[in-house]
Amino acid sequence: MPELELALTDLGRHIEFPPTPDVTPRVRERLAERPESRRGLTRRRGLALAFALLAVAVAAVLAVPQTRAAILEFFHLRGVTIERVGELPTVPLQRDFNKLFLGEKVSLDEARDRADFEVVVPEALGDPDGVYFQESPPGGMVSLVYGTPEHPHALFTQFRGSVEEVIFKKTAAGTQIDSVRVGGEPGYFLSGNPHDFSYLDRRGEYRQEIVRLAGNTLLWERGLLTLRLEADINEQEALKIARSVH
Amino acid sequence: MEGRPLPESELVERAKRGDQGAYGQLVQAYQGIAFRTAYLVVGDAAEAEDAAQEGFVKAYYAIRRFRSGAPFRPWILQIVANEARNRRRSAGRRAGLVMRTAAHAPSGEAAPSPEAALISGEDQRTLLAAVNNLREEDRLVITCRYFLELSEEETSNVLGWRRGTVKSRLSRALDRLRAELGEKAYA
């Protein structure tokens, strides 16, 4: 071990930490108050939700036209480019639902641990019914799904937007794109026809996904994060939810 | 509990089956390192105690997800550190690390130990001041690896960074620490 590292290890053994409090009695008391975990129930529900989302996704793929046309317009947000094109390309649907759409199903705590940023939550939507994490774009992407298994009604996604990562959102001519502000920061509200969602990650790999729920989308910046809310709601409702994010 | 203490893997299995007594023994065994880890992250003893307590309670309810046979320590440290990080947002403090005074030194320190002989007390103070002066990200990775002596995997869990990120940030943090200390020291 190089000299500096040895010196640091040695120093660590001479550091004074505050005395360790004995938390064991209080932990035991709290566990005795609430003995049963409800995990089994949560797991079954998550699976049903995954199937419901898959059904929605298939419907969205069928609705997308086959050919890609010229780019008609650009809209920019940090880490995001929204292109208006004549027609949307077809996106292949993979069998592995989680990998394609949202990543791995995790708990909110796990998502907080694995993301390279501080995960935020829209309070107005209450507790999410499913939390997903995927490694790309760099820093990770966290998705919160809301709704019953039969009717997922909202999807909230967050990732660290930066100049290196380029996110494309393609929209067909019938999609309306409105410029908005959320907490003073820029955003766009996309409504009307379906759109797809793809990005180039830092390794230059192109990743493409279709719209995940049959809803409208609000995309906005918050500090270092780029946030995306997709739900069957109007602009006012979307902005209200966006303002409850913390 | 009579006889020899049960091995960790057995305590974990029992806790998975809902044995709160067995889980209490795990808490007892790991509360020290859990508290110190939380303290480094949150910079306040009372907040660190809350984070440790909350982390142990949450871990109990999540323990069925824990992979049997895996070491318990990296897992519990991850959960406790996560609680600590959530508390840090509002507190915004950092642990002011200080040297143990002679009165607090473990017994047997009167005669210089091999570690103690490595660098003088004055050099240690200089080194600690330099560590305390580092920016938060650098200070955290150095204190996790060298002061708490956490493994790379544990550091990755505690800070919520990937293993590769821990490696590269540690290397850069050491470079900046060398720069802080000046060219002559630990070249």
C-alpha cells in the first residue's frame, strides 16, 4: 500500500468518533409493535401491474406508423431533444418487459441507493405502486409507476440530464408541444398523438423506447435532473403534480 | 441465550423466519460500524443514531430479500447509509473529525504501537486537517475506505456509487489530498 494510504489507515485508528449509542432496545421495541411484513402481497401486485403495462405498450406499438419521415421541428431541454417528424418510426418490442421499458423492479430505497443522484418523488401522486431502476443513461434512471394493476395511470421518470447525454423524443405532426415553466425551470408539455423516447448514452449506444402509457407527457428540468411525467391528464393537472415534486 | 453465540448466517436465517431475538443480536453486532458510517455521512451524532435505528428497523422488514449466505455487513451499511443520506439533505453538516485525546486512547497505547510509529502526532494532525478540508465527495470516499476501513463493495453501497466510480473517485481524491499536503509529503 502506498505511503499516503498507510498513513490514512493509521490516522483512522486514532480518530475520535462520538460514542456508539445502543439502538438495540429501541429497534426491538419497534419491531415488537409491528411484527408482520406485507411483502408477499406487494410482489403479486407488482407482477400483475407489469402485465397490464405490457398490454398498454403493445397497443402503443400497433398505433405507430411504419416509416420515418423528415424532421420538421426541434425543441431543446438539457439532455433532451424533441423532434417533430412527419411519421414515427416503428420500435421493436422486446419480450423482456422490464429491461425494455423501465429496468429492474426495486424498492424506493434501493432506487435511492443505486441512482447517482438524489431521487425525487411527486407528493401529489401519493406512494408509487411500482419502482424501477435501470443503469442507463449514466447515473441511472428511476421510474415510479402509479395506479392499480388493471389501470396504471401515471409514470414518473427521472435521470441526470447533461450535455453529454442526448435524449430524443420524436413526435408526430399531430402532437402538440407547449413550452412551460415549472418552479422557474424550463419544460415542455406534449399532448395529442403518441411519441417515442430514445437516447444516446455516453458510450454512443442508441437506445429507443416507445411511449409507455397512452397519455400526455410533461418533460422538465429540476436542478441537475431531467424529469418526465406521463399520464392521461391535461397541462394544468400535470403542472400541479410537477410542483409537488420534492 | 445460552452457549456459544450463533454464527451470523444462522442469525440471518432465523431473522428471515421472523425471529426478532436473533435479529436483535445482529443489530447489537453491527450497530457500532453502522453508527460511525451514518455519522460520517450525516455529520451529527443524534441524526446518525436516528439513521441507524431507522435503518435496522427497515432492514428487518426487507430481510427476506437478503440473499442467504451473503455477508450481512455491506447490506445493512447500505440501508443505514441511505437513511443517513436522506437526513443529510436538511442538515447540511459534515462530521468534524478529531483525533482521540490521550485520555480516550485505548489501553496499551502508552508504548508506541507499530501504527503509531508510522507518522508523528503532528503529521497526523496535518493530514487530518487536509482530509477535513477536502470537498465532501473526496472526504467521504477517503473516510469510508481508510477511517472506517470499509471494503470497496461496502463503500460503493454506503455512498450509492458504482464500484468503478468508487475506484476512480478515490484515486482522484488521493491526488487532491497529495496536492493539498504539498509536493514533499507522500510523493
